[in-house]
Amino acid sequence: MSARTQSSEAPHRAGFACFVGRPNAGKSTLTNALVGQKVAITSSRPQTTRHTVRGIVHRPDAQLILVDTPGLHKPRTLLGERLNDVVRTTWAEVDVIGFCLPADQKLGPGDKFIAKELAGIKKTPKVAIVTKTDLVDSKQLAEQLIAVDQLSKELGFEWQEIVPVSAVGDQQVSLLADLLIPLLPESPPLYPEGDLTDEPEMVMVAELIREAALEGVRDELPHSIAVVVEEMLPREDRPADKPLLDIHANVYIERPSQKGIIIGPKGQRLKDVGTKSRKHIEALLGTPVYLDLHVKVAKDWQRDPKQLRKLGF
Ligand SMILES: Nc1nc2c(ncn2[C@@H]2O[C@H](COP(=O)(O)OP(=O)(O)OP(=O)(O)O)[C@@H](O)[C@H]2O)c(=O)[nH]1
Ligand SMILES: [Mg+2]
């Protein structure tokens, strides 16, 4: 049998691989790099991701569906508890678990805590992904790889693979997909060809606004920001070749004292958030956009079940 016939007989595989890890480990950046397009927002602030985001990698013989999850952390609010629950539900359902550990930080109690929980999930293959390798030299990387290997041995299991990657430096990103795919079940494609995510447009738009709002804010404020798109409507009376989409969105914060920081002197900060996110939104939707942002207080929403429900958690 020639190699060609052999490969054409290779079974098609499709399934789900989730990325889990501490906040800021690089899960969302890696998801985007694998998909080849931004499907999840990212930031230098921990706890950026607040819901699972699916990104789809298409290959002739496989469909790899990545599930980016919120960073698992010690919860201090009801929101934090909910996010951790989402992670645990996700890793119980997927075909492969990818545990992301940044190369530039020594393994800490947070990583060990997660690894211990993973050790209890016997049926699912686990791949250790050492992220951000561009930030370390080869000696540091080697030490990290050994420490990661040691970590599973101490807990009585083996990683299926240990893969160093750099999403920013595009190092070994497609190799990671090559290694995940054989761990998926035989299956026809689960999503239509060409789909890169199943995120609703309104959610993606809200996330792009939140991403712009996160930039440059510090301390507790990033956690306090939530964004909800209220309406997206094509402007009436526009010629067919000059469409305009009106988007109305609310930016929520938790306390009246945070309002001034988000809006900025003479409204400049909010304006910048609008300008910046509008560019990304127009690129996403492929149409000119008029973006109308309002800042509202949802008092202590991270701790309030009613407010959380209203904000979609
Ligand atoms: N140098 C470098 N930085 C990276 C890499 N991957 C991610 N980062 C940076 O690390 C920070 C966190 O990245 P995210 O992808 O948002 O991390 P996350 O794990 O999704 O974080 P949460 O959603 O908060 O759990 C951002 O500032 C990224 O730019 C990488 O490969 N190299
Ligand atoms: Mg993330």
C-alpha cells in the first residue's frame, strides 16, 4: 500500500481540548494563535476570561475544538466561584486537557493545586503546555520542563506530552495541534467548515469593548468592569453601499467612585476605549459601526447573585 492511500484511509478525528491553568498563564493568547484569529480577548491583568470560549482549528483529517477557560484561582467573590465551577465542568467533559504553565514563573501553590485536581481525572489524557517560552533562556526552560514532569510523578500520573510553546513568538504552536489531534476520538467534523468559533457576535463585541477598557486600569478596577451590548441595529435610511451599524453598550462598574476613572478627564478615556474597540469590532463584523457607550454602576455585582444573573453569569 502506498503512503498516499494509507493517509487517505487515516480516520478523521474531531473533539474537544480545553486549556486550563492559573490566571494570566497565556491560555487565551494560545487559543487565538492556534485558531489564527482573535476569538478570545487577552490582557496582562489576571482573570480576563470569564466564560468558556471555543476556537476551532480545521485540518484536512481533523477538527480540533479548543475550549479556553477562565483562570482557576482562589475565589474571593461569587463571580470567582462561578468561574471556577465553569472550569471544572469543562475539564470533566472534554477529550483532552491542556494544562498551561508559564515558563517564566516557578511552579507555585496555584499550579500544584490544579495539578492535584487533574490527577483525580483518570480517564482523560493530560498534556502539559509550558507557555511563554520566548521569555526564558534554554537553561530556565529545561529546568521548568523537568519541574513539570516531576509534578505529575509526585501525584502519581504521567503527562501524555509536555510541550513548550510561545504563542507570541509562534514557536511550536502548530506542533501542539499535531500532538493534540491524535488524542481526539474518531469522528466526522462537529462544526461547519470555516467556522472559527461559536461565540455570538453580541458577546464578541462586548468582549472587545471590555478588552479595550481593561487596558491601562489597575488594582481592583479590571475585575469590576463588565460590558453588555444592549442593541445592534443597522441604521435606517442609509444607502446600500454605505451601511452603518448602531451598537449600544453599557460598561458596568461596581462603585460610583470608579466612574470617574473609566470615563477619564473630559471623557477622554471612555472615548479612547470607544475608538479602540470600534476598530476591532468593525474588523470583526466587516461593516462601519457607530458605537454608543454608557457607564453604569451595578453595585458590588461580583458578589450579588441577582446582578450576576443579569450580567449573564
Ligand atoms: N511573551 C509572551 N507573553 C505572552 C505569551 N502568551 C501570553 N502572553 C501574555 O500573557 C498575558 C496573559 O495572557 P492571556 O492569554 O490573557 O492569559 P490567560 O491565561 O488567558 O489569562 P486569564 O484569562 O486571566 O486566565 C498577556 O499580557 C499576554 O500578552 C507568550 O507566548 N509570550
Ligand atoms: Mg484568558
